Amino acid sequence: MNSRPGIKRGIVNQEIDLQVLLSSLEAKPFAISPPIEFENSFMMGVANEDLQVCIHLPLSALSEVATLMFTTGDRNTSIYIHSLKPLINWFFKRNILIPTDRFRDVSLAAYLLKPPENDKGEDWQEFLLSSLVRDHLDLEYPFLPRQVERVGREVLYERLSKDASFIGALGEKLISELQSDPQLYRLYTEVEMPLVSVLAEIERDGIGVDLLKIRRTWPRIEAACMILCGQITDVYEQPLNPFSTTQIKEFLYSACGTRLKRSDSIDDDLLKGLSFRHPFICKLLAWRKLHRVIRFFKSIGHEERCYPTWWQTRTSTGRIVCTDPALQSLPKAFRRYLVPGVGRVFIKADFSAFQLRLLAHLSQDEVLINMFQTGGDPHNETKNRLESKGIRITRAQAKAVNFAICYGGKAWAIQSALGCDLSTAHRIVVELSSLYPGVALYLDSVAETLDKASAFERHVKSIWGRRRCFHSEDPLTNREKRQAKNSVVQMLEADVFKITVLELHRAFKSTGLSVKKVLLLHDGLWFTCPSERATVARVKEAIKKIMENSVRLSVPLKAGVT
């Protein structure tokens, strides 16, 4: 330490100095930097309005430091951190469980205040510490070389203590902004922050994979990819990246005669709809799916478990995203390579007609509400109602139509989903508007309200306060209006799903049952539990009950559990 007893700046490299430091932190919010391991020691910056120091102590002292900093002291004193989940896992790898109730994650706060606007090129990188310092503190962030071992200790001390100071300043600013919207702050403290620990646990547990089955299948899938690649390259007359938006649009126009708008994004749902028009679009869709499977195989290596990373700040609507490997985008047929482990079984649960039920609640459409309250099947209902108007479709097509409804689907979306002609798609849109009048009125009102808002107050909100922003001085585009309509459903979906995950987590923690969440989908979850029949039956019953009752809406939620 540079000076005692009043610590202002310096290095804490003796445990007696740590006691002095902690006494100066009592009853005042403080911030810490992400810790780093350095030889047989660790370093971590600590800062508040009165001090800016760096702790550098042996790893043997880490447990005591964690107890003194995170467990003792005033439980109402906030601890600001840039990214909580890596911190939880960093300590866990060193056999230390840290309590998380006092932490406030500044990246999550920034995300809730202004999620990324994808059309402006914004993404998850907007919530890196360097970006937050630039955007919210109007300061330049000084970078260090990747190989910290090559940097002198004094430089590291300065960097870590400065990081803590940045995080503290961000915490004071962003948390204050969140608190100005009590609904959004409640979402932050009661949903998003508790969810961090749950996702950290899912990451640590990972999920089993069947290496033998993967090794047998891999050569066949690679061969199929090569065949599809060759066929599409022959038509396109040059190499094609199946995930390049620009190249795919060029391919669709030059080889298939399909012209898309510049603003159109490429996804599997779009390609599935277009595949009715040309066989090579179907081949492209199959190639993309198999390519994802190959990437999944490569990410596994020789391990019998994979450990995906789960993100809360990757989408504009609050959905949880899985990467490295991206199990959520793995084709359903290839999820059979996931295994529950010896003596355990998978339990799979998902919400039935999830988005349509949420849309019924939001729109208060009488027909939809009555249908769900009386236990009707929405897909059969849509099929029958359209057939009564002379439009013959299958139940699977009716399901695609209902899905399009949830996103404010226009005729072109129906045409893509069904592969029908545009005039039939227009008829379906007209008939749906008359069948479910409350839905059209509600979704149109969302776009109209957004359009009337001032340029930098443009955002749609979920009933829990989640926002999606459309900040621009320019008039709203038709694309932004469509995005606003589907966002209100997707944001509510994200809120209900996250609340359900937390309820499930608390329930199984309190019962002591060995139930683990291993995969989160957009409307469903996978669990593993011991294979005893009585235990499985008990767990299934509990899951169904919690999923159907975690949130009260004007229509009942229904869950299927297998």
C-alpha cells in the first residue's frame, strides 16, 4: 500500500491492507474489475468515489477476499461489475461460490436501456466495456495487448484499477437511469440479474454428446455438403458462402429469378418460404442446415460434453441466445446427438401455441381469447375458418399462417410461408383480419403509436417494461413498423420465458431434486433428471405445473412435457 490508514490510490498486496480497504468501502457502492490470474496470484481493481486501487494477493487468499468483499458488510451496498456471469464462473473454477444479490451488472443495465438496433449495425459489441465507456462516459478506452504477461505489473495495476473506476462511473449513471423507470428497474433486479446465476450454472453443467454416433455420421454429412455445394456452385458459377447475405441475394436473383429488398434479412424461414418457387433454394436451405451440423461437430472436438455460452444481450427483443456451439439453431433432427448421461433421462417441455396465446392477451381479441379459454386448437380453428371462406389449406399451413399473424404478417409473408400465389395470400390476410379483428387493430395501433412518438423517444414496450428502440430522426419505414409489431410479441415471450426459467430453478433448488436445465429454446426447455420412473413422473408434473402457472395472463398457458 502507498499509504495507510486512508487508502486513496495504490496497490493492496498485504492482507492487513485489505482489511483497511474494506473498512473504507462500507455503506458505499463500489466497483470491481474482472479479476485476472497472474502466476500464482490474482489481481483485481477496486474503486468508488473515494479510491482507486488494485488488489494483488496470492491465490491462497482468494477465498478470504471473496468472503470479505462479497459476503460481509452492508447487504444493501451495491457492487458494480461489467459482466457478472464470467465473474461467477471465474470464482467457481477456483472452487468458490460467490453470492450475487449485491451485484449490479452495467452491461445488462445498458442493454435494457437501449437494446441493439440491428438495422444500424449495432450488436452485442455495443455492450463491451470499451463501447460503454465511449458511449455513456464520452471517454476513450485505453487498450492493452492481448498477452498480459508481456505487460509490466505497474501497467496492469493501473489498467485494472482504471477499469474498476470506469465500471463504477457507469454503474452510477446507468442504474440511476434504470431507476427512473421503476418497471424497467424491477425487470432488471427481479428477472435479468437473478437469471445470470442460472445461466452460469447451465454453462458449467454443459450437455452430453454421443461421440460415437457423431463419428459415424460426420463423413456422410460432409459428403452431402460437398454435393450440395457443387450443385449450387455450378448454378451460381462461382463459390458461394451459404451464410453471406449479399451472396445469397445475388444467387436468388441470378440463379432463381427471385429479387429481395436490400433491407430483407436472410434466415431459414425466408428460404423455406421461397423454396416453393425453385428447387435450388431448397438445396441452399439444406446446405445451410448441414453446414451448421458440421460446425457443431467441429466445436465438440473429442469431448463427451459441450459447454455452450448463454447470452442475455444478443437480441433486440430479450431472447436468450446460445453460442459456441449454437445448439438452438441445430436442426431438430440432429439434437439426437445430445445425451442425458448415465442413469439420467431427458425431459423436454415446451409451450403450446406460445406466441399466439401471448398475442391473444396483448390484443384482447375476443375470438382468440374465447378459443384458448375453451381449450380450442388454434391451428385447426384457423384451418376450418379459412376453409369456410373457400381457402383450402392443411393444418401445417394453418400453423404457418398463425405464426405469420404473430409478426404482423402481410401478403408476401403468407406467400413465402405457404408457397401460394400472391392473390391467395392477399385473400388470407383479408379473411384473417375479419376472423381476428382485435389482432389487426392492436398491431396497427402499436405501429401508429410508435410513428407519433418523438424521434428519440421511439420505443415499444412489453408489459414488464422491456424496450425495443427505433431511435431515428427519419420517418419510420414499413420495415420498422413490421419490426415493432412483432417485437411486442417477442418481448413478452422473452419475459414470460425468463420468469418461468427462474421459477423452475427456484422450485428444484428448494426440493433438492437432481434436476438440471441443459438447453433453453425460445419456447421450450430440456432437463435431465435421474431415470427412476417415480422421479421422472414427479419432475414432469412439477415442470408442467410451473410452466402453466408462472405468469397469469387473460388466456391460459399450456405446456407439453415428454
